[in-house]
Amino acid sequence: MKHGMLMLLSVLFLSSCGVNIEPVEQSYSLKVEGVTSVLYEELQPQYTAGTEVEVKVSMLCDADVYVYLNEERINQEYNSNHDSIYWSYHFTMPAKDSVLRLDIFTVEYDYLVNLIPALKETINQKTFTSITLSERYIGTPPGSLITHSKSTDEKDLKQAKNMLSSPLCKQDSSHIVGGKALTYAFSFEEETFYFHFSNDEIIIQNETYQYINDFYYLSNPESVYYSIDTMNTSFDVFDCSTNEKVNIIQNLANIYFQAWSGSMDDNEPMYRIETIMTPIYVYDIDRIRIKDTFYKVISETNFYELFQIELVNEQ
């Protein structure tokens, strides 16, 4: 008590002598709750009292984000920059531990994981092992490439889980004639769930929903490979030496391949598969060329049948 009195007298004495005493800056925690997946940038876990904090939120279609600080709503600020890709909310950090909550307001929305009970149960019981993203373009003719990326990276798996908890807005089905189509394959041990998005639409149990977050592209894929978008069509096969049609290939969609740094320029291609996009030249059962790039087949299905190899059973 005596020591505290002396400290107080010292402060009063220094103040009376014109000496400025700088206040000690103190930080307080900021806990973020609600639909955190809509955050455009992550917030810090704590801020100094009096700090001006900007909350950046991804822009949603047909939906609004309501932001609350300690249950008091923060108004969205008008942004005159028409090129902006996020919404801004500002607040001054109070001198206490605080909670920031984000809610989505729209006519009707639900979360992806809620629409598939088996997926929700799997997430709680099994280990998330990998994510595969397949990309193609709607409206391109048969023969175009589909790009597949697979990742087991912890960052990618974390972002994938955020996708599963992202909101969907129910809407009327539409006829899509162009744009990008994405397929996400979420693998849990021996079980895999596939989600097919056409632009930002997905059909679940015959209902159409709009995905109202930004799509996530893998940041650290362990492998990238390709396949042919056949659109359920077959292709004519020609003998390169005679230019005569010799076969029809129907399983091309099941063949997967990777870019190959080797070269087969010393050999002539055996067969040419005609597609609307570009010819596919087949050199061997597992070596092909598309334009100027050579590829190696990595799937069990290959071009074996084109070469009509007969195995002799020596019995």
C-alpha cells in the first residue's frame, strides 16, 4: 500500500512538472465466428485498443454479409472502386476482448455439407486424405483437354474443408452454354465424394444451387495430369502410313496421361486419332503426341487395342 502510494505521488509529481507520461498500449483478443469462409483476408487474433480494423469480405451474388462486433452490426461501406472484388467493413478495436461474427443473409441458402448427410457423417468419422480438381470449359468441342490436379497438402485440405462449409443459394435451373466447369473429388480414406460445378451452379438431389463463395484452386498439387473431353463420343482412328481409317476408339475418356519430357521424333507415329480440336498421334500403347507436346499414359487403360496385339497362350 505504501509502495503504491509512492508510485501515485511520483506520477502526480512528474505530471505537475510538465513531464508527459505515455500510456501503455494494450492488446485485446478478436475472436471471429460465423461464416468465416467468406473472409477475403484473415484477421489477426488480437489488436491494440483504438486500432482501425478493416474487414474484407468476398463479394457474394444474391446475398449479403452481415458483420457484428460484440453483437452490434457494422454497416458495409460504399466502395467507389468498381474493380473491387471484396466488401469492406471498418471498426475501432475496443479496449476489451471482442467477438466478430459474420452471417449471410439471403432469401434461401444452406451449406454444402448439410445437403449430403453421408458427407457430413464421413467428415466426423474419417480422415480427409486428398483433393482432386478437374477443370474443363463448357462449349468447347470434343477432343479438348481436361486438366486434373491432385493434392495432399495440408493447406489445400484445409481450404477444401472450408468449401464444404460454404453456403449455397437455391435457385431455378438455367441452361449453361459456356464458361468453366469444375469437378472436386474429396477423398476420405476409401470413400470419395464428387461435386460438379458448371460456372457457379451445382445440382444436388435434382435441385439447383448457386455456390456463393470464390472457388478454390490447389496451391500445391503433387501431380498434374490430363484426359480428353470426349463428351461421350467416339473417334475415328487412321493408320499414319496409309492414311486409311482402321478403327474407332470409344474408351478415350478413360485414358489419363502426363506431359513427358522425352522425345519420339526418331519414330513415326503409328496411328492418328481425329478429333474436332486437334489430332492425337499415337506412337506406342503408352506414348502420344498432341500438337508439340509428348505425353505418357499413366492409367491402366491405354492404347493397347489399337495395336491389335495378340497374346499367345503357351499351354
